[in-house]
Amino acid sequence: MLGAKKVGKHDMENLYKHFMVEKRLKNESYNEFIIISQKHYEAYSPAIDVVLLCFACDAKKSLDQLKQIWSNFSQLRNMQDVPVVVVMTKAEKMKTQQYCTTYSQGKVFSDALNAPFHSYTTGSKQDLEKAFQIAYEKAKK
């Protein structure tokens, strides 16, 4: 997962870990991901199967910061062959407050990368599962 600070990456990671434990305990099938943080990206970049690019709809500069982060990281390795999913976090804030980064701006960015776009509501297991299902589908192609 890549993105600016405080866009919800840690929330997604923690909920994912909790979600996977629940699946294991119930003997339900699931697709397991090893989540690599940005600070370990360079060391693990040859082993990366899919990248979730995250920005927050309530953080005005997070999409621009994400674009810069992705530009920097994608130069470290030829990332043309690595699938990407763009995730707008904190989607619940679109309805409750003035937000600065719109759904359409995120969609334009994902279209430019030829990547799927997904919105994630903080704490939503359903949204989280969908984001990782999209990532799984992209990675297995």
C-alpha cells in the first residue's frame, strides 16, 4: 500500500489482519496478502504482485502526494508489469463534510494508470474485502 500520511492505510491494514483472522477461525476461504509498508517497499519491490495506491477524500493534497509517491516508486523498478488498484479512503466523509478530493479526480487518476478504482469507507469490512478482491483479481492475471 502506498499513499500520503494519514490517508487510512494503517486502518485498512489492521482491519485486513482482523478480517483474515476471522476467516481462518471460521475456516472460510480467503486470499491472503502480505502487506508491505512504504518504508520497506524498495527491499521488497521485486516480489510485489499488486499495489494499492491510497488517497483520502478529506485530505486536499493526498491525491497529488500519491501521484508523486507513485512516480518516485515506479522509477525504482519497472512497474509497468505490476497491477495497480487506486483506493479512495475515508469515503464516508464525502457525505458528512466538504471534501477536497473528489471521486471523479481519483477516477481520472486511475484511468490514467489503466487501473481499477475503489472507494473505501473507514471500518467497512465489505469495502475492504472488495478492495482486496479487486487486487487479487488484478494480481492473478
